[in-house]
Amino acid sequence: METVVLSTVKHHAAIVGSTASHRDNGSDGTRSARVRWPDEAATQAFAEALARQPALRNTFIALQGTLGAGKTTLVRHLLRALGVQGRIKSPTYAVVEPHEVPGLQIWHFDFYRFNDPREWEDAGFRDIFASPGLKLAEWPDQAGGMLPTPDLVIAIEPTGDTAREATLSAGTDAGMALVRAVAA
Ligand SMILES: Nc1ncnc2c1ncn2[C@@H]1O[C@H](COP(=O)(O)OP(=O)(O)O)[C@@H](O)[C@H]1O
Ligand SMILES: [Mg+2]
């Protein structure tokens, strides 16, 4: 695994420092990485880098971390970077908020209040996960085991007032491509 410090500067090439601890290799590269965001601007820069990856458009990303870690904030920056306009509601009450930009369907889930597995079928979640597009899920562990394997898990840990550390773990080749692209 590798720790990469993302500075607040806009361009992804501005990643500074890279403290290698260990690298968990898949057949063709990095499976997991650790990134550091000193402030929310760095979180935004990471979201923008992620948004530039073509592989993102057909993936399921699970977001882990305690209340206030920054899951929704990261998703909001990602949705903005992908071109979503207007108010971006948190799906805490609705469980899912759909978004659409030209050529891309996005679903933002928050399973914090999800407690009835029957809702999985009734609310059409199975269909959503069978559809092409980007699926983002906060509190995936609350989904009662209904979720498929995430392409990428982003686990966010607060390490200070505005500082966050995130562990990126790929579950598929698509996820590995993302980890390589945003944390290489
Ligand atoms: N580096 C950072 N990355 C993300 N959020 C940050 C950061 N620094 C401060 N914050 C703040 O922390 C809060 C995170 O809240 P939120 O995204 O709703 O968390 P979660 O969805 O994980 O419960 C927001 O108020 C956000 O502005
Ligand atoms: Mg949230």
C-alpha cells in the first residue's frame, strides 16, 4: 500500500510525496492505496481526478467512514465534477438520489436508514445495480448484504479538523484501473 498526499492544487500531476508502505499488487498493478487530503479542497481535487477517469462511468463505489467523515462531501464534489447542476440532496431519507448528465446515469445511495431487505426489490434497487452507470453508496454495510461487490471501496478517516485519510481498495479490474489512475 502506498500513501499519496494530494495537495490542494488543481492539477492531478501536483500530487506531492509518496510514502510507500506496501503495495498490494493485482496481476497488473495496484489494488489498494492510501491517500491524504489535508483539506476539503484536496478532497475536491481527488473527486475531480476520479471524474476524469472513463472507467468510472460503469462502476459501483462504496464509501465507508463514520458520520461526518466526508462521504457525502466527496460524492458532491464528484457529481459536480461530472457535470451535475443544481442542489445535490443527500439521500439520507430517500435512500437513493438519482442524477443524470448527458451520457451518464448516476445513483447516490445512503443505506444508513435502510432496514427492510424487501425494499431492495420494491424500490427497484436490484434493477439499478443491473443497469449501466455509476453507483455510489454510503453505509454499504447497512444494506443487509444485498449489494454486489464494489469495484472500489473508499474508506475515509478523519485525521484532523479538515484532514482526511482514505484507503482505496479495488474489488475488480475496473476498480484497479481507478486506483492506479488516481493514486499512482
Ligand atoms: N478534507 C475534507 N474532506 C471532506 N469533508 C471535509 C473535509 N474537511 C472538512 N470537511 C467537512 O466535513 C463534513 C463532512 O460531512 P459529510 O460529507 O456529510 O460526512 P458523511 O457523509 O461521511 O457523514 C462536511 O461539513 C465537510 O465540509
Ligand atoms: Mg453522508
